[in-house]
Amino acid sequence: MMLKIKRVPTVVSNYQKEDGEEGSRRGGGCGRNCLQNCCLQDARLPLYAFKKVDSIVAGNDGAGVPEDDKGEPPVAFLDSLLLGEWEDRMQRGLFRYDVTACETKVIPGQYCFIAQLNEGRHLKKRPTEFRVDKVLQPFDGNKFNFTKVGQEEVLFQFGASEEGEAQFFPDAPVDPENSPTMVAINVSPIEYGHVLLIPRVLDCLPQRIDCDSLMLAIYMAAEAGNPYFRLGYNSLGAFATINHLHFQAYYLAVPFPIEKAPVKEITTLNSGMKISELVNYPVRGLVFEGGNTLLDLSKGVSDACICLQENNIPYNVLIADCGNRIFLLPQCYAEKQALGEVSSELLDTQVNPAVWEISGHMVLKRKKDYEEASEENAWRLLAEVSLSEERFQEVSDLIFEAICYSGDVNGTDSEKLLKDVNVEHHQPVEEVNVIIESSHPAMVPGILN
Ligand SMILES: [Zn+2]
């Protein structure tokens, strides 16, 4: 059986038209000033080249890159470049609505969920069927993808510097041979500065995380250097609607509820990366933080993501704290929805619980839901997104097994992790470091060999 849900797709680009609609012709090429061969000749876009840093002490002052390693940035990445260019596109009227005019409030309660009334996001579109039971699907060039966006929607190219220091070129050629990574606006923003990070856009990669792509997203968070600028990722089956590799990001100057949720530490690996589990939060998830280098963190989290992808488990990722803290949330809402297991009361809200909603930023489409927004309602929706306690345990075990098998974890880590993984998950927070007998003896021999 193929599981599908119907939903109104978010229009992220002005070129994401209904079939048959033509964009207005202007200039040369195909007339859309797109990112394909027809329009890339002589194309020029700003280029921000970040400094690749290997010796990052994560967690210092919330900044991923120590100031003395960083040098003077050639341009203020977040304020001048990203937000400056974003505002320029707003002035040019490229967005479908004015997100700064959307009402937003903090919902009273312990967690301070954030509610936004966004009535413009789903207008003028027909619901479309999405297959939600396959996390990995091949790229399909006939469907909308980011090579079809107009160059005016691109803010800048983003890549590693070859000079050992950050560089900025306001007007750099676009080199199709090197398939540049692009930062583009989302024309249906849910917050100020809402952009898309599209790794190696011309390679037409499907929506699928690997270490290199995650590393780019982490570098972007580190380069922004502001904990209120986060990046998010939705897998297929977890409310991504475009099967072309992309992350989202925006700026919102309040803590997300998920960032404030208590955690219990499960283990710290030799690389310095700590893995914890969220407690007392409606969606069960893992938290990865620290590591001697950002690469350690990217490796650990991408191993976990690859494991989920290979096991066909939909998931969302939030990159917080300047790239130093990453939340991984396997979810099952779309599957339940397809199976008819979600109440009509929740379905009627048409809220798609993707990474931002799971993190506690509830984007509501109906005034009624906005007015009645309460912590209880937010919790009730998010509880449906979460895996059950039992299933989460199974999935966590798979993830830890994958991290253990990965070449970067040495024997000591594997032994430590295997013991730590089997911590009883029902214990109160203060008892979590108690190690109990392994309940997965079969895992041990393979991993310790
Ligand atoms: Zn073109």
C-alpha cells in the first residue's frame, strides 16, 4: 500500500507555478533568468566564502568559531548580507505577502510556544497529493526544483574559502562546473529573513542529508553567529514538499520552546560530542551538541540522519545555537494522517507539523486557531507528531548502532555508548546516568569487532 496525504504545497519560489503557467519573458535565455544552462552564461551573483575551520571549540560563548580564529569578516554575514539582501527582495515585492505584518504572540505557559497567524501562506493553491511513506525518492527533473528559481530570488552564493579566510565578492561569476551552493528567499516566509540553503544546486540532489550538506548548514549557522538564526530540515514524509536538497533558515529573536526543554544526557563520545534526549517535551527527540570540531558534530548527526533515511523513518532537524546544538526528531504525523489516525479537529487546523512547529513556532492558518491558541492545544498537536515511547526507544537504538558502526568512533566510545544507550528511559532525570544490563546483546559483537 502506498501512503499519501493531500496538502496545500507551500509556494517557495515565484517560479513554482501550476503546470502550464508560463513566467513572463524578459532578457535572454529561457526568459526566466533561471539557474539552468539557458540563463547561467555570464550570470553574476554575490559570493560569500566562509573560512573552513578545523579546530573549533564548540560551545564557547554560543559561537561556533572562536573570535580569534575568525578574523575580521569581510561583511557582516547575517545583518548586512543575509538580512540586508532579504529586505532588498522585500522592497522589490518578491514575496507573496508581508510576513512582518503577520500577528505573532507568545502563548502563556511553561514553554512559551510562539503562535503566528499566517493566513496568506496557503491561499490560491489546490491541495496536492504527496507520498509520505518513502523518505528517499529519486530526484525528478520534471517537478519543480531550485534550478527553476529566478536569479533575483537568490541572495548569494555560499561556499568554502580557498584562501584560509572569509571573503566576500559582491559580483562573482556563477560557475556551473562547480555547482555552487545558493541562499535564496522563500517567497512564502514564516519569519523575518526566511531563506533556503540549497547545497550544490546544479547537482540536483534529492532531499537527503549527508555529512557534506549538513556541514554547509552548520557552517551557515556558525557564520551567522547569532543564536536566534536557526536552520531547519524536513525529510520527505516529514513535510518537505520539494524533493531537491534544501535547508530552511530564519531569524526570530526569542528562544524556541524546544531549546528550553530539559534534556537528559545519554553519553559523551571521545570526539567531545554529547548526545542527550529531550524530556518533558511533546515530541521525543535527540540532542547532539559540542564535539571538538564542527565536523565531529556534522559526522555524528549525519550518521544518525542517514540511519533514519535508510530505515525509512521521516524526521526533522533543527540547527540551533550557532551550529553547536542540533535537534533530531523522528516523526510519524504524516503516516498517521495517511492512515486516518489523526482527529478531524487537528486536521481541520491544516497545520503541517514540520521542523518549525515541532520546535514550538506554531504557524496557524485560521484566525480561530490563533485566538484559541494555548499551550494545551500546541501540546496536543505535537504529541501526535511524536513517536511512541517504545518506538522512540527502538529508533534510538538503531541510531546509536549506526553511530557506533561509523568509522569515526573508536572502541572505547562504542563500549561506552552501548552501555549508555541502554539506560532505562523511564527514570527521572536525576537518575539517568545509571547503567543497566544490555538489552541488545546481539548488537555488541558486531560493533566491538
Ligand atoms: Zn533559463
